[in-house]
Amino acid sequence: MIGRLGSALVTTIGLVLAPLCHDSAGAKAPHTVVMDGQALAAVKAQLAAGTAPAATRTAYNLLLKTADTDLKTGPWSVMDKPQTPPSGDKHDYLSQAPYWWASQPKTATNPQGCPYVGRDGRRNPEADAITDHTGRMRAWDAIRDLTLAWYYSGNPAYAAKAELDVRTWFLNPATAMNPNLTFAQIIPCSTKVSGTGIIDSSQSLTQVLDALAVLDSGAPGWTGKDTTAAKAWFTKFLTWMQTSPQAKLELAAANNHGSFIDQQNAAMAVYTGQTALAKSIVQSVKANRIDKQIKPDGSQPLELARTMSWHYANFNLVALGRLAEIGRNLGIDLWHYTGPNGGGILKAVDFLIPAAEQGQSAWPYQQINVFDQSIAVDVLHAASEQGQDAAAGAAIAKTPVPALGDMWPVRPGVTSLDPPAK
């Protein structure tokens, strides 16, 4: 962390979104990209009036508890890592492919144990020595939670810390990440170009975009210069995500990797005002992702083939669910789209319900790590509320609550399945 730089790094740079809309009570509703801005405004009004349901009050108190911890940690920067990427520029994001391992003993003549081989679902602890991955997780989660805590509570301390975290990771010239993922998930001993590292950002970047939308709804200290700089950063990142060799490989991926880069690019297009591009991406998901990934019974063969099939079946639906949420804000209904073969997102959600309710005994596929039923909760909420899926709604009460609590009432958007950072 680079807290030693303190407030000296708080430069005035940021982003602009569309004009604010209003709910029926007249409260400002942020023009969020994925989350339901109208729902955020409604929750804020309920909390202020003391009429929020018990589940909302519980989630709100958990949110403030997390935000209070975030006040005492960070900010985080790519400059914190001890390693230097092959480019020689520490501003470039760097991470190691987590499922790749040395195949030979490490010796004086072969110090890395080359070549490295893939072991699906088995994380190599070597990857944790590069801090950008964990720093990204913690920074982006903190930005989301601090921003929502400010929005609901009005406490300016939360906004100030969220703004510092945003500026440190994305905007301050001394600490910012360059807008590329050229060296994400590199494989030791290999110089082969791969797009898989893009998942490092695509799985959770949308929560940052939503946080920026919320800050833009009137956060103290968030300025027009902040707006301009943030939009410029994400415009560059979107260009890289469309044109780089790594991005072209990821866009061609048939499984969750392809779904995630689509939802990331659509979200950045919305955020940067490229609405036609965003609509084009979301429309393409019907034929390019849903038709190819989901069978008539709702199964996802490419994810079920993995050694962590429960995780990845849910993970791909995080991406598809977010795309449906983005589409809803653009007037495109992916929730109720049914492909020529009969597959669709809601069928894929319903396919998960028996295992979400009953556990691994109802999941006849390989899952080598812990079988966490609760990772389905956000997708069930989204399918129920936005897809009007009654089966998904009924399953929520029968599915274990996530360890960190059910945050959907105050954070109505499908969140990443990243584990909590340690």
C-alpha cells in the first residue's frame, strides 16, 4: 500500500456520466452501468425515513462495517509490487497465471523449473508473490463499498477515501496503472501471447464504473476534472480491450472468458458515452454467447467440463447476468431471450437451483474445491427481480447466506466471485 503518500496524492481528476434521473419520491438516482440506480435511490430513501426492511438494514450495517475497515486500509497501487514487468515500467499491471506450475525441480541450471504446465483449478501460491492481483481486488472492492456507504449515509469520510482509492489506482500519474493488461497472468518460462489474463479486470471492473457513477451523483470532493480524467483512462482501456493481441484472443474465447470481456467492454462503452457500441456488444451476446454456451436444459457444457464446475457455472452467469443488467439499462432484454436451440440465461440459472438449495449431492459434476452453495445468491436475486424468475426467487430463502452476508438489498448487481482478499 502507498498510504505514506497520503493526501498529497489526492489530485483532482475524474469522470462524467449522463444527467441524474429521479425516482418517484424525487431522490437522485445515479445513472449506474450495471446496478439498478433507481433501486439505490429507493433504498437510500427508505433508510433515511426509517422504513427499510430488516434485510436491507442488516445489509446496510454490514456495508458500513466493511467501509469502516476500508477507511483504515489502502490506498493500493500497481507501484506497490516488488517486481518489474518485462516492459520495465512498474505502472504496467503484472500477475502470474494461477493454475500453472513448474514441471521440473528448480535447480541452478533450471531455476524456474521450466516448463510450466497447467493444473486446472489448483492455484499455485507463487502467483500471490505478485501483489497487483490482490491489490486490484482490495482496491476495487473498497471503491465500491466506500462509495455506497457514502451514498446511503452521507458521511463525507467515505467519499473522500473512495476518491483517494480511485485516484491512486487509476488517475494519479505517480501511482496509476497503465490502461493495459499486457502482462496479466503471464506464464513463467513462456513468451506466448495469451488473453486469459484479461479476466483479472473483466470479472470486477464494472463495480468501479458503478461506483464512479454514484460519486458523480454529488459526492463532496469529486470534481469535473476527476470526471474528465477517469473517462479518458477508460476510453484508452476500452481501445486496448478491442485492439490488442491479448484482447482479440479473449474476444474469441468461447467460455466465461469471452462472456466477461464482452460485459466489461459493453460497460466501458456505456460509461464513456459510446452507446451504439454498447448496444452492439449486448445484441451480439445472443448469438455469440448464449446460443453457443447454454443448452436447452440450461447446462453450460464448457463450464461443466472444468475441475471447478460449480464455481465456473456460476461464474459465467455472473458475466451473463451483468450483460443482462447492462442490456436492461439500454432497452435490450437478454433475461428473456431464448435461442434457436431453446437455451437462455434464465434456464441456466434454474439449472443451478437444486445444487444451490441442496449442495454437492445435487451436482453430479466435478468440483475439486469447497462447494459453496452461497455463490449462487446474487445470480438468483438478479434472475428473480430483473428476469421475473419465480423459481429463482423461491430458491433464495433455501440457499445458504454468503459468509459476508447477503448484500443484494444495498448492492443490487451481480458481483464477482473473487474470494475475500487475505
